[in-house]
Amino acid sequence: MKAVPPPNAPFADECIEDARASDPAKLGWMQGFPPPPDRRISRALGHHFSWPQLRWAVSHTHQLGPVAVIQRGAGPISALPQALRDDLDAVPFKTQRDEPLTWGDAFDANYTDGLLVLHKGRVVHERYAGVMKPNGTHACMSVTKSFVGLLALKAVYDGHLEEDKLISHYIPSLKGTGFGSASLGQVMDMTTDMAYDEIYTDPNSGIWQYLRAAGVLPLRAEDQAYSGGLYDYLAELKPQGTHGVAFAYKTINTDMLAWVLQTVLTQSLPDLLSEVFWQPMGMQQDALIQIDQCGNAFGGGGLLTCTRDLARFGQMLAQDGFFNGRQIVPAAVVETIRQGSDPAKFVPAGYTTLPGFSYRAMWWVSGDPHRCFSARGVHGQAIWVDPVAQVVIARHASHRHAGNAMNDSVSQPYYRAIADHLSRHPS
Amino acid sequence: MKAVPPPNAPFADECIEDARASDPAKLGWMQGFPPPPDRRISRALGHHFSWPQLRWAVSHTHQLGPVAVIQRGAGPISALPQALRDDLDAVPFKTQRDEPLTWGDAFDANYTDGLLVLHKGRVVHERYAGVMKPNGTHACMSVTKSFVGLLALKAVYDGHLEEDKLISHYIPSLKGTGFGSASLGQVMDMTTDMAYDEIYTDPNSGIWQYLRAAGVLPLRAEDQAYSGGLYDYLAELKPQGTHGVAFAYKTINTDMLAWVLQTVLTQSLPDLLSEVFWQPMGMQQDALIQIDQCGNAFGGGGLLTCTRDLARFGQMLAQDGFFNGRQIVPAAVVETIRQGSDPAKFVPAGYTTLPGFSYRAMWWVSGDPHRCFSARGVHGQAIWVDPVAQVVIARHASHRHAGNAMNDSVSQPYYRAIADHLSRHPS
């Protein structure tokens, strides 16, 4: 058995920098009954966030730790009309680094596992690779945040929450803690300033402690402080500056938001996601969500879905909140996302690949003429909504490198190239 | 935080010998966001098999360890026509100990969590208690075995397996091991004689080691020998007598059978259950199944389903394998179960509550005039099929005591009382 490397560090002999070569089935990961000892991936081995094991783990996350179920209910599956076309792969575009690429080649460049493109509500492109299947589930990671953000905006619209209220108003036990003095709106827009950092490439970063608290990674002997789960961790965080000044991407905000939502609405996050989205939208499959030691769902990144249901969610937003014959969220809530927040607060975070963007209620908002907005997961998972072109792109991916800065150079022009092409050449 | 007791040992101050008093919601287990520290149940705490935590754990098993998904697919849900009636609870009967009881009172006497009765294919009774919901999932425990047994009988019928062949024929690496010299049929009927015991009330029994190997219970520091999962454990077992002489109920047989099935059919157990049962039967929900460290599904007891889907499975068998407009398994396969095996081989096992029974292909076969047969889980979970009365009873339960000997005194006459009542007073 090989030594277990630190989280996200590669095995030296398996630095396979290529999507096709790192296909888990080809590499034999978890193939056979039982899989050979040196091809096993498990929570006990602790290497499921390592490369290339990650490529298998993202579509088997429920096999690597506890989950809760987000039920689709007993209703019929909502239609996703098909209008497949074969001209998209050849669409040329240039990356942000000015390299020429075709749309089809970008599939592997982004280590894509599942991809679905909707134009005017119809499926024009659908493709899977590796061990991801149309009826599988795949880790959405931080795309999860945007689901929680939308729940929060709806709760504000419905009058259950107020963005100006302090977190300590909703959870009095947090008075005096870092989060207690932040407003709900600051948490929603991630402008809190907390003594916690989120640098995926640094094994000592707060995010790795937090993922252990969240139950995503196993606890180590020295991690007893996190055994109380997400909310015990959040309750201990200290502030480090002034809330509200600048955007700083920190997963802890989303779980703080989920904690408030569940407390005020007295329903668990999986049940809220089921009731507000999965059941009325006629999702095709139950989704799953990773949970911590206390059964708390990991709102910051635990959602596991199929690619089609991710696309349905995007399509609902492209249609001003209307889907499957009903208004899922008010149109005004979707407009709140499209408006974004103050781009000046976004600039200090240094996302050079996202010029003009802002962050609003857990959504990445482009501020471009099409008013596109996006949900983003750390290994390239994405929902891209272009309301003007009526294009929705849902993508599950397991990019070699954690952090969207690693794929934005391809992804950002890629999204716009296909929207432009579909607008100029409609079906 | 309380000290963690050994598996299945009660907390001294919480020996609540009553179904209603041990309702997990009433006791506050895992209620709130987050639940209070002394009301948490987790794999890390290791007390989910303890009482009364078990009553919550059985309907949240997927939150306590890794699972695989048994997909229902995208087809419509099969009908379960309703013909509810209100006369069943008053039906009187006598327990095997000659105590008078009503059918309704037996619900709590058996610590029932979910109950569904079908008569001639229609739902005449449905009831839930505690934290079990109609759309929830509940641990079926050894009821799982009967699903695997039916898959095996079908594979024999289809010509993929032969009952006379040795296990080492199918899995050559097992030559020279305890299982290698058993025939497939001996494994199916549990007449292997292996150096392994299964006494749920003995914390040192083989079953507890096995449940750790299966991933159902967490590994302890001294359990490294089981970290390879179910099949590594099975491969190391030694024989202790002569195979084929007598029935001896040992869970290891079912996983040995599942290992052969998966190897020969080159599909995982969850995928087989999905393809053969969940998809064509129009089950209402995805089921889940517990898996070990290597991703192997726990065929001996890992199935998590809703009560209605358990009832659909029973109804399919009551209809000679026909359900949802198609033949799910050949009628001859169901007849094989009804015929049972040699009752003389059953007698030495000492099941005094089951006179006349035999064990065939992971089913408990009554040998009575109605040719009833049953699937049985260790905390009272059951499928009871009466093909003559056309009565199917599906039950999820979390009986205070592990072992059906603890509930058979009530359950055995209870099943027959309701079948008799429904036959005499049809809807």
C-alpha cells in the first residue's frame, strides 16, 4: 500500500496531465469484484482527493462518506426536449491566453466528465466521459453554494429573512463570535472578514480543516476540535477585519447561511432543496448531499447530482424562475442575481480571469451585456446561464488543478463562443 | 459526551423497553440544527447500533456510512392501488406464548417503523411511526439476503450458474479456502459449515467482526485485518465440518453468493438489483445499499428501501414473478422458493418458533398449507408472502432485541391472523 499523501498532493508516479490518460476506468481504479488492492479508492485510504483518484471519486462521492438524500418525490420527470446538433464541436474560439481551440477539444482540456448544453430550453449537446454516466451523480462542489444562495434569496423575498439583520439575530448563540457581527447580506455576498483562508493548493489552509469538519475528508487524530461538525467550527471562528468591505471567497459563509436558513425555516437543507427545487422541478433523480458528523448537510460544497438536473436548474433561472409549468422562484429573485453586487468589492480578490464580475448571493455575476451568471465548482463544475442568448451550460468536471483560475482561460471564452454560435445559427 | 459502549450494548440509563417511549423524535435524537451534543448519533461516536439510537439509525443508515445507489431509472412509478380498511387493527390473535393481542397492538409490540399490507395487490393497511416516513429509507438488514437469493435463482434459471458447481469453479482464487469446497447450492441454502459464528448478543461473535469488514461498523485500531473489505474476509475463512449437512444461518454465505453473481455476470450488485428489480418493477424510489471499504455492496444486509418498494417486491413474488405488466422473474423460480428445501436440515438449527420451516436460496419457507415464505431482518424487518390468501406484508422495524426469535412469538401468528381475516372478510 502506498503512503497516503497530503490532501490534493499527487502520487509522484501518477501525475497524468491529460484527461483521456487519466480516465479512471482505463487506469483500472475500482474495477472488478473486488478491485485489486492497489486500485482501490476509499475514505480509509484517505486519498480520494488525490490525483488521479479524484477523477473516480467525483462520481462516487456517496461511496466515500455519509450523505443525505434530496428526494425528487413521486411526480413525473420534467421534459428536456432534444434537438441535438453536430456542429458545436467544430466551433473555434481563442482562450484568454489567445490560444486557438475548438469547442470539442475544450471538453478534454477542461477534464470534463458530463456536459449538457441547452438552447432555448432544448438539449443541443450532451456528452459524458470516464466513469460519469447520464444517470450517475457527480460532486458539484461549490456549485452547491449557488443552490443555497437561491434558497436564501427566496427566503428574503418571502419575508422569512432580512439581509440587514445580523447573524446573531437569527442565531443568538453566535453573539460575540466572528460571524455574529456580520449581516445576513454580507454572508450571502461573502463580504465577511473572517480569520480563515481558503487556498486549495496549501495543505495547511483553513479549507482543509473545514473539509474535515464537514466530513468530506476523514478526521485525523489531531482533528478532534472539528469532530463537532460544521457548526461547531463556524461558532469558533474569529473576525479579522471589517465585514462588508470586500468580497473574499470563503466556503464558511455558505454553511453559515445554510445554518440560518434551516434554523429559521425549521427544515433541513436536503428537505428544503427537495421541496423548493427537486420536487416541483420534476428532477429526474434523487440528489445526494454530503453531511458532517452531526448530520448537517454541507451547503458549501456537498451536492451530488446528475448533469441533466444541473441543466434543469440552470434552465429554470434562464426562464426567470419558471420551469415545469410553475414558478419555482419569483422572477424578481432571478433579477436580483442578474443585477449582481458592487464590482468594486470584487476587484480586490484578484480574479484576473473574471473582469467586470461581482458576487451576489453565492452566484458569480458577469455584468456583461448578456447579464450572464454562473455557479462554479473548484474542479471546473459549472452552471453558465446566458439569459439573452437563452443558452444554459451544465458541466461536471474533475480538472487536474483545484481552482477555476486554472480553467477560466478556456471556460470563459468557451461559454461565450457557443452562445454566440447558437445565436447566429439557431436550430 | 458519554462513553461509547460495545456494539449493541445499551446505555444503562436508556434501556427503554417500549416502542412509543423509544421514539427517536420524542427522545430528541438528531433533532435541531445542529442537534445538541448529547443527542447526536454518528459513525464516529460508534453507537448507532446501540439502543435506543438504533431506532433513529435504521432510517438514516446512509448518513452513517458509505452507500451505493440502486437506481429506479426514469420510468413511471408502478401503481399500488389503494383499498384501505379500518377493521384490521381490531383483529384478535394469540401469540405463540398464548397471550391475547390485537393486530393493532402488535405494531408497537414489534417496534414497527413502517408497515404495509397488500391483499390481492391492493393496499389495505399502511402505517408509519417514529422517524420513518412513507418516502424514507429504512435498513432492511437480512431481508437483503432474499433479494440476492432471488437474483441467484434467476441466474441459475438463465443458465449462468449451476448449483452443483463448487465456489472455486467460479472464483478460482478461493481453491483451498473454506468456501472454495462448498457448492453454489450449499451457499445459497446456507448449509456450508464454516469456522464463523453469528450470535448478535455476543460482542465477540464473528458477525461483529464481519460487520466491521462490511463497513457497517467503523474499524477499530485492532481491526486492520478487515480493512480489505468483505471479500478479503471471506477468502480467509476456514471450514470447520462438512458442507451440506445442516442449515446454519451465516451472513457470510450471502456475500459469497453476491461475489459469485457479480463475477459471473460482470455487474455490481447495485446495478443487478436496479436492472432486474428496481427499473422494470417501477419502484418508487432509488434504494441504497451499504458498501465496504472497497466499494463492494453488502449483500448480506446492506439494503435500504422504503416500505412500499419492499411491498412491491413481495407482491411480485405473490404473483408468480409478474409485476408492472411484465415477468420480472420466471414463475418457476418463485416455485423453487415455495418448495423450500429439506426441513430435516433446518431442525438442528433450533428455530423453535419456526416449526416445519426450511431455508431455500436465502428465503425462509414455511412448508405450511398456504406455502408462505418470508424474508427476515434481525430487528423484525420482514416480507411475508401468502400466495394462497394473496396477502403480502412488508414491515420495517427496529425491535429492541436483535434476533427474530424475539418477535416470532408475535409475528408468526400475526401474519396468519391477518391473512385469515382478509380471506374471510374480503374487501
